[in-house]
Amino acid sequence: MNATVKAVAVTGVGAAVAVGRRMTTRRRELRRSRSDHWLAVTVDRPFDVVAGLAELPGPMGELRGRVEVRLRPAPGDRGTEVLAVPEDDDVSREDLRVALRKTKSLLETGDVIRPDTPPTTHPGPAGKLLRAVIGKSAGEGRL
């Protein structure tokens, strides 16, 4: 191998290492910034009604003091946006997401609406996969 080929190989390895380090740093920053992002849900109730409550019902009331909550009118006069971010390490984003979803349901209907049972109770691999997906989506699904 001549000197030029060796120099190109060393330069390529150095560039790959630099790119890898940059990507790792960016991933760390992204993970850190995601924990500071507000979770939001739009409630189909007028802003005055929701803002007039002494505290939010259900799980959001139970998380009081451990999450920061903001209310604002939804765009286009379409209800109220409830925004929340964990202030305490004991409150996971998944728990907060579930609490927002249940609070939305309580404010809109007066009850926590639960999804229907899965369409299959098959004990085979497909049924197990379906149960796993449904169980995981309860906390990480869309609001």
C-alpha cells in the first residue's frame, strides 16, 4: 500500500469517527430536550369553563405539584389546550401522557372512556403480539 492510499484511509477513518461522535452528541441533546417538551391535549370544552376549575379532575389533580400545567384557548375557538411537563423525576412522560388522556375524557364526558376489548383472544403468537401492542399503546399512544 503506498503512502497516498494510507493517507486517504486514515483520513476516512478520522472523518467517520468525527461523524459518529457528532451523531452521539446530537442524540444525547435530543433525548435531553425531549424531556423538556410539553405534552398537550385539546379538550372540547370552552376555555372559561376549564380555567374556572379549582383543579383539573382525575389523574392530573393527583399529579398536582409534580407537573407544571398550563391552559390556553385552542386555536379557532375549538376548546382548551391543556399542556403539561414533568417537574419531578418520579413522573414519567408515559404516566403524564396517560393522565392527560384520562383528564381529557373526564372533562369531555364525565367518565374515563376505555377502549373495547381486543377483537381476538387467540392464545397463539398473533394474539400475544396484539395484547402486547395494545398494552404498550395505552401509555405511548397518541393523545
